[in-house]
Amino acid sequence: MASAALRPLCLCWALLGPAAAAATANIVLLLMDDMGWGDLGAFGEPSKETPNLDQMAAEGMLFLDFYTASPLCSPSRAALLTGRLPVRNGFYTTNGHARNAYTPQDIVGGIPDSELLLPELLKKAGYTNKIIGKWHLGHQPQFHPLRHGFDEWFGSPNCHFGPYDNRERPNIPLYRDWEMLGRYYEDFKIDLKTGESNLTQLYLQEALDFISKQQASQQPFFLYWAIDATHAPVYASKQFLGTSQRGLYGDAVREIDDSVGKILRHLQQLGISENTFVFFTSDNGAALISAPKQGGSNGPFLCGKQTTFEGGMREPAIAWWPGHIPAGQVSHQLGSVMDLFSTSLSLAGLQPPSDRQIDGIDLLPVILQGQLIDRPIFYYRGNELMAVRSGLYKAHYWTWSNSWEEHGKGIDFCPGQSVAGVTTHTQEEHTYLPLLFHLGRDPGEKYPLSFASEEYQQAMEHISGLVQQHKDTLVPGQPQLNVCDQAVMVFDVFGREEKD
Amino acid sequence: MASAALRPLCLCWALLGPAAAAATANIVLLLMDDMGWGDLGAFGEPSKETPNLDQMAAEGMLFLDFYTASPLCSPSRAALLTGRLPVRNGFYTTNGHARNAYTPQDIVGGIPDSELLLPELLKKAGYTNKIIGKWHLGHQPQFHPLRHGFDEWFGSPNCHFGPYDNRERPNIPLYRDWEMLGRYYEDFKIDLKTGESNLTQLYLQEALDFISKQQASQQPFFLYWAIDATHAPVYASKQFLGTSQRGLYGDAVREIDDSVGKILRHLQQLGISENTFVFFTSDNGAALISAPKQGGSNGPFLCGKQTTFEGGMREPAIAWWPGHIPAGQVSHQLGSVMDLFSTSLSLAGLQPPSDRQIDGIDLLPVILQGQLIDRPIFYYRGNELMAVRSGLYKAHYWTWSNSWEEHGKGIDFCPGQSVAGVTTHTQEEHTYLPLLFHLGRDPGEKYPLSFASEEYQQAMEHISGLVQQHKDTLVPGQPQLNVCDQAVMVFDVFGREEKD
Ligand SMILES: [Ca+2]
Ligand SMILES: [Ca+2]
């Protein structure tokens, strides 16, 4: 039905030729889970085992200064799909100061109806929208992706943690659209001992099939490929196990690299690569708490997932669009996952919503004309503004790795790294005299600038203005990720009757 | 005279055509000073400011697992030119255990006459040999490069430290062949405040002129371009100052990158690129003691210069030889600066000396046929074998960063990095139970393998055998780098009368 209704739109698009075609280019977002800046050969991973991704970068544009909006899955994904900071869309908690939060089973919240998601908006331009993989924007029925603009879904509402006892705590389910297909560890196997699982192959096939279907029906599409093989527990298919010199984590990366190559070749073979904008990135930095067997690399950067140091928030990023992006481009644009919202709307010929604050910017002038747009990057942890980057300067208003209590239990967000006064295990406030780093000279955030220096004074004067402006206009959303009681774990209520 | 005598050789070479031409290919070794593995865009430096070197890598072969033979200048260079470990050629000290040593003014030693240097051997195949830049193999007259096989020299015997008082301690001189041209800070300016110096431009012009002269005379040549702009005090020419987002160190790298591009283009424009083998690498890891303003990056690796962790010894490395090396190759061959000795001899159609132990191997099968040769890497600090790598395993027999005494004075070889039991400030012996790392899964040397694991047992059994064999056959040379008294600072005796 939807397909028939959209046909006239597609016809117009087909008749208008290549120039206008760009106005409704297909959009493929390849979003990795916990993959770090340093995990790709093109970004200096010393085993250099990602030939397809490196080739994608060589044929497209490499972003060296691209960021997530939160160092944790749920808020990062909510920001990507709304173009808004988690503090605005409610993807934070007030359970603790500067506490990261996501949507495990005992969280009742999710993406509010008042938020406008990218697929909802793309529908207006005739797009068919599919999410493959992890949703993570709420597991109650009202948060289902098909209620928020997606037309199709193959994947799970939450992380593939488990196995659970399936009595007090159910295993995480997988869905096709509204139907629950089964559960991780029961119907969809992940062997925690060997790391074997064929999930990435399932997600790949879903992507190839969807692209084929859309090409055949000549409908523009948005594919959100949010796979999770690099999130602990890390997994790979049998044919990739043991193929990496990096161990199981590397096997997962190799399978993803192979899959990305297959998706790009499929677009080329179907003749739609020049009308399909593809963007590859990750939702947060590598989870060093899980390294080395279950976690990746943040290259030369400090700390990892959960922190607002560069290792937690700077992401690998590649834009690919043959015939539009010249090969071998490199950009220093400060980018954000939230820009994928605004850029996608621009690709669809749509305007972003004007009734609310959108934090993402349209990157097409950067990607197509090599422009550099001046804009800050805000580093949040929960609803606390921890740091701000403008140009090459980054000011920390709060520093924290993790608590001494957690640290004592062997949980370390910065293993092997320790910068006095920076990787603090107590929450340290620096709002009156922020720690300032020059990320060009000091990408590893090891050498704070002297407070007395002229350089410090000038940079902080500029950044203080940005922060003041940001805070003055900020209207926080209702916090969605506060912890509730165990009774809310009926997270798989939709579709459950059909399977259990 | 030499030129006339060599002409018949050149004629033979010219008549034999391309296949035989490879037997006396020109050799250009571009040796950087204190440049780290992570300093090139192709190796993941996040500012990605080395377009010429990245292009060189894209046109040639990138080595990801290439090592120096010592984490300090003098022994590294002695090893490169002799193909032998410093413990064999005497480039170590017995003044202290595991103490690195080089050739400052108060060192009386240097390269022994008994050592056969690469240029001495290349002479037999008709090569004209030139060293541009830092020699560092001794400053007494008997150690002069023109007494050890080089035909020409433009550069200095030692590091460009200073300025000194020039009474008790003279400033370091620069030479053209036997003639002292002047001294750093007096005749060859380095502005310590601004970092300005035109030395890299002088070294570039010398290289271009030498290449032109050799091309015109149709004589095969060996050019050893051992520049030092990235060694503290770091410097760059006026037109490069302030051009890098990495600060002064980055300015120096940019000037070097630009110079390498000019040298490669010069070879192409003269039509001799297909008969010139070019190799780019560095003498030791980035000097993190001088970071961020005066030191580079070792990417994701642990510590830096002076240490036998990966950051101290793994080097950026690129082989370039159009028409022979296919574009875009990547090699995981465990390589060493000592291999440049054996590979260069092979390029000249010569055999390595058979009367002594040579540690370097001929990399031509790796470079031209993509072979992988199984060989260990020995990590020495002074005359102590600190660690051994075989395959992806690295065993530490001793760990040490630097002493508590030095550390207390603010000298830190591993700033911001601290791995318990690994980056020790006391010399820790592990010879009975070495610390073992898997460098594929753990390139940052943060997670020692469990001593009880089967993996540990198997890997150590193999490595122990290699170490036993190595130690059983080792004949240490006479130590050349012991500290003497101030009276030996007559290091610029040759040529001095002509200038002072
Ligand atoms: Ca994640
Ligand atoms: Ca050096």
C-alpha cells in the first residue's frame, strides 16, 4: 500500500535526472557499536585489516574530527536519529551526577513521542525506512521503531547481553517488524566461549535484500544498519573466527569490513551507487573496559567509552558517494552523529524542523564543496556538560574517568593511561578554571595549557561565550533513563504472545 | 678520478638492460631523527599532514612492523650502517646496566675500523656514497665518515644541541667533506625561541644537487639522508613555521614531508625513479620526554625513545621503487634498520660479509615478491637484551622506563602512560619468567599473558630457544660509548684549523 502511494513521487524523481536525483538520494548509515577511532587501517590500526573500509575512505571522504553526542549507546543513537543532544531529547538520567545511562531491561523510558525522528521526516519525501540491528531507544511498545518512522525492522531493542535466566530476567528478543522472532542465546545463538555467531551475516543479508527490493521498486530508501558485533560480548561468524591477528575483536571487525565491502559493491552492481549516500561511523569510543579480547582501539586518544575524553567520543567516520564526493578527500570538519540527521534531510530535499533546537548541521557543503563550518562540539555525560571543543581547543569543565569504588573492582575506563589531574577517579569540577588542551599539539590530552598563558586567556574567552550561549538557551527534556523497579522488565510485550 | 675509474662499470650496467639494472639500483635512505610510528598520516596521525609521505606509501610498500636496533640515535645508526646489533659493533656502554648511550662531546669512542660499513662495501660495486646530515658514529678524526666509505659529507658529527659557551664546551661543527664549514648557533642558525632554521632546506638542496650530479655522470649512488629537524631542539624554515596544527614539531614534519616529495619528484623528472630504491624510516621512537612541543607521536604504542617498549622501537617505514614495487602494498614483515644494510647490498649485487655475524636480512623477496620471512626482533638497551619479538609475541626479559631519580626531576619516558609491573621505574628482571604480550591483540603492551596459560607456555618455549641460540653465539664488541673525561672534547679536531 505504502509502495503504491509513493510511486508518483518516485516517477518525478526519475524524470528529473541526476541533478535533482541528489535531492532524494538513498541514504545508508552504517553505525558501528563501540568501535573506536583507532580500529580501522585508514585510522592507523597497526594490523591494518580493513581493506574494504580503507578502500571506502580512499574513494570517499575521511573525517578525522567526527564525534558522537554521548559516550554511550542509547543517548548516542537517540541523538543521531533526532539531530538533538541527549539532554534535549531526554536520553539521560537524573539518578546521579554526570552518570551515563542507557536502556537496559529495567529502564521504563524511551524516545518521547514529541521527538521527530529522521525516518518520520524522510517519509514525507517518499522514503522507505529500515532499521537493521540495535534500536536502543526504548523497549516498551510505545517506543517500537515502527511507531517512530521506520517501515521495517530486523533486530533487537537492546544490547545482546545474556544469557539470562529467562524467568526473573528474560533474554533479549529479536524482531522482524512487529513480530518477535526469538531471543538471543536461544533462537539466535552467540557462543560466549568461542565467540561464534552468524548475526552479522543475517544483518548483511537483510541489508542486501532490502537494497535490492528498493532498487527494483525504484523507491528512495533510508537504511540504518546498526549492527553490534563489536559490542561485548563480541562475536563473528565461523568463517571469520581466527582470521584476525587482533583476536576475536579483530575477527568481528574483519567480518564487518567484509560486509561493508559487499554492501558497497551491491550498490554499484545495481547501478545505484551514484544515487546512494553512504556514511560509516560508530556510536561511541572503544570499550577499553572490555579490552583486549572484547574491546577495540581508540588509537592515540585518551581513555574510552563512558568518558568525555577523546577516546570516548571521537569516532571513525567515512562518507562515500561515487560521482559526488571526489576520491581521497580528508576533512577536519568538526562533525557529529547529529549531523547525519540534518545531512540526511538535506539529501532528501527537506528542511529540518523549525519548532525546536536542532544540534546537527548539514554537512553537504563540507562533503561536496570542501567547506569548513565553524561550530563547537559539546561533550556531555548524562546531563552534565563535561567539555567543549572549538577549533583545536578543548576545555574540560568536569573531569572524571570512573569512581574509586568501580576502579577497585577492576573496572577501568583508561587502562594503562593516567594523566595527573585529568583522568580523575573523583568528579572534579573545573567550571571556574577549565582545563584547556590543544588537540593539534596534544591529541592525547596529556598537557593542559598554562592558566596564565595568553593562549589560554584568548581561547577560554571564546569558549566561555559559546558555553554561556548554549546554557542560556538550553531546555532539557524530561529524563527518560532513570532506573525504576524490576516490574518494568516486560520490555518484550510486543510480539511476545506470538513466540513464547 | 674515481668517476673516470668507475665509468666502465657503469657502461656494463647500462648495456645489461633493466633486469640487470636492478643489480646496481641507486639507493636513497631517508632516515629521520626521533620521528615516531604515529607521526605520519598513513600511520594514523590525526592531523594527517603528510600528503607526500602518504602518497609515497600509496605508491609503494608500507611496513607496519619495522624496528630500530636501539631506542637511541648513535647505536641505531651504527646498526643500520653495519647490519649488526650495537652489542656486536661496540655501540654500547658498560658504564651502567641497560644504559643507553650515544656519542656526545665527551665520548671518545666511535665506529671501529674493524666494522665494515655499507658505503665501504658499495664502493666495490662502483657506488658514489654521500651522507647528508647527522653522522653520530664518533667525532674523533679516525671516525670521520670519509674514512668509512662515504665519498661526500654535508652535515655534523653530533646532535645539534647547544648553544654552548664555546670555551669549555665548543658548539657542534658542520662539515663539507673534510672541511669544517662552521658551527651550529654561530654559522648555522637555530633560533631556539621561534624554532626557525633553514637546515632542512640546505639538506634538501644538497640531496637534489647530488642526485643531479650522479644522474649526469651515470654513476650509481647511495644517498644517506640523515636529517634531524624532528630531534629536539626541533626546527623548521620560515615558510613552514606555523603551518601545522601540531605546533612546531608538526611544522618540522611538514617541511620534511615537502622535502621528501621534492626528492621523489626529482628522481622522476630525471627519469631515474625506476632505478632508484628509496626507503623512509626513523632511527628511534618519538621522544616523549620532549612532547608536546618538541616531540612526536608513537600512535597507540607504549612509551617512547630510550625504552624497549613498542613506542621506543617500532618505526614508520616505507619502501618506494616505481616499476618494481606495485602500488599500495602493505607488509607485516618484521623488519629492522639493519635490513637496510643487507637489502642495499643485494640491490648492488653484492653479498654480505661472510666473516662476521650480520643481523640484517635481505628484504627484496619481501618487497618484490611479497614473501614473509620468519625472524626475531631483539630489543636491546645498552648491552642488555630487554625483550624479543617472534611473530606476534613479545617477551620482556627486563622492564624499565626510567629511574625514580630521573622521574622525580620530571623526566618521563612514558608520559600519561602507566602499566603496573610493566612501565617500571626500577629495573625489573623477568629472565626466569618473562612478561609476554600478544602484539596483535594488545599492541599497547598493557595485558601480559597469564603465565599459566598454554599460549604462554608454547610461545615462550619457542622464544626461549631463539634467545638461547642468540646468546650462545653472541660475541660482544668492545664498548665504544663509555664516558671519559672532558679532555676528549677535541671532537672537531679535523678541519678546525680551517675555520677557527
Ligand atoms: Ca555502543
Ligand atoms: Ca634519534
